[in-house]
Amino acid sequence: MLKDITLGQYFPGNTLLHRLDPRTKLVLTLVYIVALFVAKNYISYAVMLAFLITSVLVSKVKPRALFKGLKPIMVIIIITAILNLFYTDGNVLVRFWVFKITDAGIKSAVFMALRIAMLIMGTFLLTYTTSPIDLTDGLEKLLGPLKKIKIPVHELAMMMSIALRFIPTLIEETDKIMSAQKARGADFETGNIFERARAMLPLLVPLFVSAFRRADELAVAMESRCYHGGEGRTKMKQLKMKRGDYVGLTTGALLLTCVITLASFGL
């Protein structure tokens, strides 16, 4: 299960999506999320799905990696769909005990499951095609105007980048600890959900110790390299918008306009 968590991983490549400016990809991801929540019908969801499939094909990221990232949250998707299925008002199709299934409930359950799955896939695609360093630079540039009101933009971007970077590392560390404890007779796979949760508690102490140790080592490494925040720092690679970036932003604007139009006309 832990190996299925792919958030924070970066797959190097030289595709059109990889070459886009990180600011463009951040804006497109935000537009994609907004469009997903605006979508309210089958046509608009079909448009969003077509956009996602096209982005995956352009990025050349294996679809298996995206579906693999969905496994850890599959329970959340199923529970959300069930709640929408049974607790949405509409024309009752099936009724048993205190539960009822309506036509609106089925539609709401399908849309909600699709929305969560497509949301996760779209945001994962951002980290798959953008290195942590580029993400930091792009986020810092986008939030640059906030520096005028004394918000530490560089430090915030750096913290988010470090958090993303260390997610795969902590997952790998957790897997190693679990393997070591299994070799000593620990059982994480039998019993009900509460017994499994209780069996996971012994993982927390060594995991927190490892995380604090890595954080201390990172702090020492940054201090030894005279890191004192973003003030006065220069960058080896300057971000520059190219033709592909403007085409991408135009595509994102057209996507959002199309979804809003479809929603406003009820199509």
C-alpha cells in the first residue's frame, strides 16, 4: 500500500509538458481544479476527461502510475460515492430499510467519484512533470507580489518544496520499518480495522525519530552552505515564458470558459 503512494515523485522527461514553465503548470492546475468544481453535467465532465487524457498523453507519463496513486485514497472515493448515493434527494428507484437510492443520487455519486479521481490525477501530473526545484521557483515567482506586505514567500515556497521532496523518502522509511518489524513477528495484515490501526502505532516512534533526524541533517547542511533565506539570492536558471506557455495558458482559459458556458446553459 505504501509503495502505491506516488505523490511528490518526479519522472524526468523532455516532453512538451515537462518543458512548460512551472508557473504555467501551476496556473493550469489551478484552472483545472476550478473547472472540475464548476462542471455539473456529463458533457462538461467529458470535456474535463478529454483534457486530462490529452495531458497524460502529451506528458508520456504511464497511466499505470496515475492509477497506482489512486489506490491509497480508493476507500475515501468509495465512501464519498456511497454517501452521495444514499443521501441525495430525488426520484426513489430502490428503497430498503432506512436507505434509498435515487436517480439524482446515482448521478451525484458518479460525478463525485469522477471529480475526486480526476482531481488527484491532475495534481499528481503536476509533480510528475515538474522537479521540486522548478516548483519552488515557480511558486515563489507567482507569489512574488506578496513580498510587498512582508510575507516570507521564498521560505513558504521552500517549505512546500521540501515537504513534497521528503514524502517519497518518508514512505520508503516507513516501508523499511514495517519490513523490519514484520521480520520480528509484527502482524499488520490480520484483524479488524481497529486492530490494524493499533498495530501501526509502534511505527510512529521510529518514524518520528527518523524524520527529526533527517530534518536536523538538512538544517545543518543548509547552514553549512550559508543559507539565510531568499534575500540576496540569485538563480542559475531564470524562468522565461515561451510560446508553449502562452498556448498552454490560452488552452486553460478556453477550457474554463467552455465548462462555465456549459454549466450556465445547463448542458
